[in-house]
Amino acid sequence: MEKEIFYKLYICLGNIGKEYQDTRHNAGFLFGKAYREYLKGIGCHEENRENKNYSLVIIKEKHIIFLFPKTLMNLSGRAVKEFLSYTNIVTKLIVVHDDLDILLGDYKINMSKGPKNHNGISSIEDFLQTSAFERIRIGIENRNNLSISGLDYVLYKFTTEELVKLKEVFTKIIKEIF
């Protein structure tokens, strides 16, 4: 009998489409890309799979799967539930997302704890009927007295300087979780 292999599933949240590229709400997508680049840099190979509701990247050498929902942020739970209903190889589920409760340049890794309001997280909790999963919360708050709602601010693009700061944060997170 062949031994079954289990994987960590990183659910990287964001919105698809060119208009959302490099926006604050896509911090999860950006992290997933950075982590994949790191793994490729140490010699890991990717296997890519597409579905109408999500994209998968499988790194067999490290037992990691990246799931990128193709739904809008508010429906991320649909993609997660669909993938999980077809597989039994996941032992650890980690959701990677932006967090307006944390300053840009900081992050938190928590179990079952997240921001006050985040529609992507709420969608996943609703579809899975649980909040018991790990979260990598990437700080995006940098309004500096800008009078703008959080709903609008998450769709603002990062500046070049902010993207550099984010990459530094991603490096710290990868070192911590690897």
C-alpha cells in the first residue's frame, strides 16, 4: 500500500484582473508569488492546475499547495470549499491576506484570529463553517491622515516604496514559516 502524502495549503487572497494588480487587497496574491519565487530559487519545481474558480500551484518537494481564488475577494470561500471537497491531502490550511488593522511593514501569524472586517475571511468562514484555521495577516495600513474609507483604501495600488517594504515583510514571513 502506497503511503499517502499530506500538504500545507496556502490560500492566497486577492482579486483577479489587471485593475486590481498591486492593490492592497492583493497582498495575499503578492505573498504567494514571492513564496513561489523563493521555492523556485532553491530548486523546487511547480505543477500548475487551473479551474474556473481557482488556480493551484503544487510544490511536491516541500508538500505545499498554493490556491489562488479566481472569484472576487468576497466569494473566496466558494473556491476554497470547492477545492477541499475534491481532496483529502490537506492537513494544514493557512489563509494569507491583507489586514487594515496592521501597519504596512508588519505582519501577524495567528490561529482563528483576524481583522475586524474582511470579506474574504468572512466568506471562507461561512463556506467552511469554521474560523479554526491559521492566518498570515499582512499589514497594509498606511493612510497617514488620508481621509478615505477602508473599503476604498484596500483597492488603492501600493507605491513603489511600499512594494519594496512588502517584499521585506514577505522575506521575514518566509523565514519564519519555512
